Amino acid sequence: MPMPKHILPTTVVGSYPQPEWLVNRAMLSKVVPRTRLHDMWRLPAEHLEEAQDDATIVAIRDMERAGIDIVTDGEIRRESYSNRFATALDGIDGDNPAMIVARTGNTQTPVPRVVGPVKRKGPVELHDMQFLRKNTDHAAKITLPGPFTMSQQAKNEFYKDDEELAMALAEAVNAEALDLQKAGADVIQLDEPWVRNNPDLAKRYAVKAINRALKGITVPTVVHLCFGYAAVVPGSNKPAGYSFLAELDDTIADQISIEAAQPKLDLGVLRDLSSKKIMLGVLDLGDPAVESVDTVAGRIRNGLKYVSPDRLVAAPDCGMKYMPRATAFGKLKAMCDAAARVRQEIG
């Protein structure tokens, strides 16, 4: 499908709110699961796929109606952005989890154990992509968890070090990405929030792992960074800058996606990414109110002080999974209207 021709296209980071009839949102709100959380789904197995299909169509239509140029499937079939893919691989034991300290540093969280060579048994998100392609004529994006982040969300009990594990995960991600590209993905995004969480390790091998994961992908690619879901990490706890950003200029990804609205990021950092397009977070998902078109247009204009219009893509800060659906829709519509306004101003 055609990518948008106009400047300042709009997109989403990936997830959209799942309906209350599909998932137990109260249960979901407490965790970002690393292992499978089958109890979260409200429907019995025999009805689950049809229900997920229907909820996916609702998400796609909401994005189209809001005016989003590059839509996703809303990640409706996932319990979290990463666990579905990670736990589908050979060599990963998700049924007997290990406990590690969570990213926020204060709670223990169950994670899958790596107990053998990590390999992709078969496609994981291929049906998601085929379904999305069949149900929209917009440009379509699909997201995959990044290899570095997955290596940090598991207990390595097999490889000699985390780098070896990350490279094995990168091969699995790459095999999946090549299938998704064949299935009609117009954009492929890797979610790599943990590079910011552990910048020293990331400096050693994250770029290498990301590049291995994107090898041979010819459609536009994105690496997404964030400081954590607004529902889980309040804005007051978010730093004003990224500890691992300039390094991403060395990846083969075309775009870097950064959360900028909620943490009120100093956008001077964008100068470090001169070779990339920037997917700029212009919706604060920690704010329960729907921003005005003026507010969002101001954030887009702020980005344009550092990035030329042909290099800027407008997006929310992060996935929208934890918000009420009416709020998510209102925010997306405000963003699309704001992008249209700024486009007009630029002429």
C-alpha cells in the first residue's frame, strides 16, 4: 500500500486499548507481562481468535477514522509488546519463570528462562500482519520486540553471556521480520526501550544486535525508545534526556522513535540523529485529558526547530494500551488535526 506522500505523516507506536470484553484490563494495568498471562483473556480458547479479530478491526477503524496515515493492528492479540514473541521461541521456558528485578528497580518480576539454543520455530506475528493487510488500504506497520530488550527480559541459563543471547534473538527477530515484509508490511518497528535502561550494556552490543535483526529488510524500519508506559512510570520520574540515543545513529534503521511529550524532553538531542527520520512523541499519555490541537501543533513545531519537515513523523509517546479507548481516539484525532494544521503552515 502506498506510504503517505505528504510531509509530517502520522502514525502510532503500536498498541491501542483492548476492549474490556476481551481482556481483564484491571489485571493488565498492574503488570507488563514477560511470561504468558493467559488468565487475562475473558473468552474461552475456542472463541478467542474470532474475538481478537473483531477487536483488531475496531482498532484499525479507529486509527483510520482519527486520520492516522500509517496504522497498526493495535497489538490487540498481545498481552504485552514483547512476551508473545519471546515466549514462542525454542530454547525459552516460559512455564517455569525466574524472578528478576523489574526495570523500575523495586519489584521482582517473573521472566522466561533461556534453557537452550534460541531459535524461531515458525511465524509468530504473520497472521497478525496478513489480517492487518487484508483489513486496511492504509500504509501498515507491525512491531517486534527488539533483541536487546528481550535479552534483558529473560534469565540467561544457557549462553556464555547476554551478548550471545541477544545475537541469537536478533536472528529470530530477523527471520520473523523477513516474513512480515513478504506479507505486506510497509514499515517494521523494533521496540527497544531497554537500551535506555541499561546504556552500558547497550553500548557494547545493542547496535550490533539491532542491525542483525534488520538485515535484508528493505521497507522503512524504526527503532522505538521510551521511558516506560505512562500508566506505570509517572512523568515526574522520567529523565529529561536519553542515555543511549546518539549511538542509534549507527543503526541501519531509517527512523528513531522517541518519547518526548510526557518527559518534556529537551529536543536538542535530535541533532545527534542527523542521518535518521524522527518519529516524535507529541501526545502525553500520562495526561488523562485529550490535548488541544494547539498544544499538539506546538509540540510538532518544537520538533521542527531541530528536524526538517521531511524527516519528522508525528506519533504518541508510547503504546496506548493502558488508556480508555475514547481518550486514545481523541488524542489521535487531535494529533492528526495538528499535523494537518502545521503542514498547511509550512505550505
